[in-house]
Amino acid sequence: MGITNLSFENTEIAFRHCSNADLKRAYWLFRVININFLVKIGPPITNFAVKIGLPINGLIKATIFKHFCGGETIRECESTIRALAKGGVGTILDYSIEGEDDEQVFDNTCEEIIRTIRRAAKDPSIPLTVFKVTGVARFSLLEKLDAGLQLTETEQEEWQKAQGRVLAICEKAHATGIPVMIDAEESWIQKTIDQLALAMMKRFNGDKAIVYNTYQLYRRDKLQSLMHDHQTVFQNGAILGAKLVRGAYMEKERRRAEENGYPSPIQPDKQAADRDYNAALDYCTDHINTIAFVAGTHNEESCRLLAELLDKKHIDHKNPNVFFSQLLGMSDNLSFNLANAQYNVAKYVPYGPIKAVLPYLFRRAQENTAIAGQMSRELGLIVKEVKRRKSPL
Ligand SMILES: Cc1cc2nc3c(=O)[nH]c(=O)nc-3n(C[C@H](O)[C@H](O)[C@H](O)COP(=O)(O)OP(=O)(O)OC[C@H]3O[C@@H](n4cnc5c(N)ncnc54)[C@H](O)[C@@H]3O)c2cc1C
């Protein structure tokens, strides 16, 4: 299918995997999420209720969790994996544990990530895997390393263990031939993550990219880093693995920079972030034989641009070095229409214990509040499909 036939408006394709009951649930969920006030007061109330042991897990699991997560375990994600695969969309199992600082939890998370790689190895519908370094290492330890501060002896041991976990994950990915992406996080720990990722790429990437680092193009310096890392890994005789995103921590980044009196690492405006994101797509498609990349975005313009670049540069839609990627429960109009046009697409399917994925769910809710009085894009698409089906709400 040529680019001229690519439409992101087709809600029939976008929601083919949803029953009327699914759509109805999503409609009411997004109606609630659209109310800014509720999304503001929701997180503290929910956190408090969970803390004092109110039985609200069932309610969360049946609503927001069901929409944005695959389940609490890999087994519970199976039906989501199958539903996505039916529409030609792959799954990226994302074990979403955040903000922990316990060595035992880090070991357990490492084992769980290795289980996602094992699960992927058996199944072409799970083409990629992912993890966060803060899932297997203490945030403040990474922060200390990033700042170039001296570690104590105990901290040095802790750091050895953390690196051991990252190595074990990448080794498993290499042994099974399943690529693993390393998520990008806050700038004050990112230098350390970048160094780890680069070391893993040099070690495990060859003709195929096994390890992917993430480049946040909302940062002023990341287009440069992408090009620089490409040259470094290439000189090492290997392919660069790159996930391209705009970045998720803008407000936190700006606030910290202001509070601590250093220049913000974030682009001056959205336009600059968009310009660098799209330039990165251009650069990666120019070097498609030496960069394997994943465009992690819900931005329609960027998805369209990438599809156009592939056609213009005569790159096959199914070239294994290029993937589009979105999050479960968001932008199905992009994911399923791209898959329908035979592009490689995979969605993050977050999973984990409800309490642990709450921060992730709050971020999704915040992203989907109404914008200047208008309903969010997701709600608009659901309403369009409900009308098309003529199914009563
Ligand atoms: C598959 C996938 C994987 C992801 N992995 C990561 C990850 O590892 N690390 C991570 O940080 N994020 C990650 N994200 C989140 C991502 O960074 C974005 O927050 C989110 O996708 C919204 O950006 P967008 O490209 O979809 O498009 P849009 O909605 O067009 O852009 C919104 C984004 O633009 C940027 N932006 C907005 N206003 C401004 C401004 N005034 N100045 C500068 N920049 C601005 C911000 O990054 C904002 O999030 C991932 C997203 C996806 C879909």
C-alpha cells in the first residue's frame, strides 16, 4: 500500500479489536479523565485509599488499569497480545515498577524482565522488549554517579550489582536474539544510563541491533548524541539501536533547572522539539542499514513523515530496522492503520501489580485531560467510532 492510501482517520480499523462493551467502557473512562479537576484530585485520593487499605484495587483494575495495562502478570497479558496480533500489531511487554529502592525488588524486577525476553523468544508477535534502569538500580545511586561524586565502598558494591543486572538482561536478549530497549529517564541520571547503554551496544550489537538506547529529542543535545553514538557504534563494527521519543519529564526538568539555577536541558519550545524529532527520523532513515530504530510517538505528523520518508527512500515497510510504537490504550488510530498499511508496529503493554503501576496510570490520565475545553483526541476518536457503529452508550 502506498502512502497516499494511509489514513489515520479510519476508526473502523483502529477499533476493530474492541467490542461494543469495550468501547463503552473506554468512552466513560475518557469522559471522566477529560475532567481536569478529577484528574488533579484523583492521584492523592487514590494513593491515600491504597495506603490505608481501602478495597479499591478491584475498581482500578476494572477501569483505568484495564484500559492502559495488559494485566498484573505476563499470563494475564496473553489476551491483549493476541488481540493486538490480530490487527497486525506487536506487543512490547513493559514490566512497570517505579520508584523502588530495595535490592530484593531490583533482583525480582531483573528476573521478571528476563522472563519477558524469554516469552518474546517464542513469539513473533513480541518483536521487542524493554526495561528502565531505575527498575534495577537505585535512583539516588545513579544520581550520585551522574554528578561524578565519589561512591562509598558499599555503594560501589551496589553499583556492581546494578551493572550485573543490566548485563544479565542484555546477555539474555543477545542469547535469544530479541532486541531490548533501555528507556530514557530524567537528565540528572541519564548520562549514566547512556554510558551503560553504549557499553551494552558495543558488546552485543553486531549486524543486528540487540540493545537500543532511547533519545529524548525534547532535549537540546540529543540529536547530536544520536549522530555521535551512531558514529561510535559504527566504528566498533556494529549497528546502533535507537528509540526516538520527545520525552516525558519536561515540567520536572524545567522546575529542577530553575530551582537549582542551571540552564534547562529542554528545548525552548515545542516547535524545536518537533524539528529535532523529525530531523532524527530523517537521519535514521538515511542510515537505515546501520541504525535500527523505533519511533515511539503518538504524534500524527511524525508518523506520517516517517511513512513518507520510508517510501521516498525506497525502504520496505517491513524492513526490520524500523518500527512505529505507541502505548496500549492510546492512538489506536495510528497503530492499527499503520499496521494495516503493512508497516512494523508494536505497542508497549505495561503490566505489574496495580499499586506499582499507579504512577504510570496517573501520567496517562494527565495526558488525556481536555485541552482548552475541547475533548481529548482519544475521546474524539471513540465518539466517532461509537457513532459509526450506531451502538448505544
Ligand atoms: C512507545 C513509546 C515509548 C516511550 N518511551 C519513553 C522513554 O523511554 N522516555 C521518555 O522520556 N519518554 C518516553 N515516551 C513518552 C514520550 O517521550 C512523550 O512524552 C509522549 O509520547 C508524547 O510525545 P509525542 O511524540 O507522542 O507527541 P506530541 O504529543 O506531539 O508531543 C508532546 C511532547 O512534546 C514535548 N513538548 C511539549 N511542549 C513542549 C515545549 N513547550 N517545549 C519543548 N518540548 C515540548 C514533550 O516531550 C511532550 O511530551 C514514550 C512514548 C512512546 C509512545
